[in-house]
Amino acid sequence: MHIPDLAPLSLLRFEAAIVDLDGTMVDTLGDFVVALNRMLAELALPPITAEAIGQMIGKGSEHLIRSVLAHVRCGETPDAALFDAAWARYQHHYLAINGQHASIYAGVAEGLAALRARGLRLACLTNKPTAFARPLLAIKGLDVHFEHLFGGEAFERKKPDPLPLLKTCEALGSAPARTLMIGDSSNDAQAARAAGCPVVLVSYGYNHGQPVSEVDADGYVDSLADLARMLGPG
């Protein structure tokens, strides 16, 4: 993927960065495939492919469960009883295998360390439930880089609403215009634009199955290490 000139961003005196989790730091598709298909099997429903799941990731676990149930039931919207049963079994299975079928993307640890060395304060902001996100970051050794972690239930609304970014900026003590959003999807970009944060997207994430280059962002990078290098010294 072509990496644009990020020189304009390098001129900004960033105070902090907000980093998405799934599809940005960790490839969690394998975890989703295992947990969701174990859930479906218990509900006597047909399995779902990794390709289909990859297009549903990013809008929170509740949305994911509803989308998966509708997909395997030929578009039929699940009722409350089915959703509640699925949600309970999904949580059980996801927590049991959290991180076992997931891998850190190349350059993530290096990039986060470089951003911190540049003087940026870091927060992880994800639509994933905190109960899933916190142990995942710890298992992968990424928790040491972040001052704050906010999951999908931390605020009244999730990305792409700007509220989570604005609240995270408050927690970091940084102005939105001096806080870089780093993500992998239109959810991250839309939230950042509405919050007034510059935004850079990675080229390798999920983005609901759509090309990330079609999303309005300030830049696209092939790794967080590349981003740190292109921003230059603090």
C-alpha cells in the first residue's frame, strides 16, 4: 500500500495518542472465530466463516453477536431470548480462549515504545468490552504502554460517536487537536473527525471488509513502527 507523506503531521506537537485494539494492535480474528463458532454450536446453529466475521468486527460485541446470529439465520433478526443466550455463551467462550488465537501485528510494540519515547501519553480506546480488552493487552505484553484503557461500555456511546475520544482526551489531559487517533477503520476515522483529532489508519486492519484507503483520514501506514519513524523526534 502506498504510504503518503506524513510531513504535515510531523509538524504538529502531539501531546498524546489514542490507539484502537482489534485490527490495529492485535489480529484477534482467530479468537472471534473460535469463540463465535463454539457459541453457535451450543445454540444448534450453523458455523460462520472467518471471512464473514472479519466484516462484522469493530462496532462492539453486542453488534457482532446480533450480526452473526442474523447471518447464520438467513437475515432473521434474533429475538431478545436468543440474543441473551448467545451473549452469555459468547462471553464464556471468549474469556476462555482470549488471546490464544490472536497475534500482535508487526511493528506494534516497537511503535508504541517509540511514541512514548517521543513524549506522547497513550490510551487504548476500543469498542471491545473492557473485560476482554484488559487481559488481552496484558497477555500480549502491551498494557505497559498505556496510561488508560477504555472499553466499549466505558462511556454512554461507542465509536464512531466522538464522545469516547473526547472523554479519553480529557483523561489524558490533552487537547483533541494535539491527540492523534490511530485505528484501522471508518469507525475510528469518523469518531476522530467529529472529535477534532487528527487520524492515521493502518493498512492491514478489518474496516468492515472495505479498503481502508477509501476512508477519510490524514494518512495510512503499514505499521505503527513506520508511523513513529515518520513523525520524527518529539
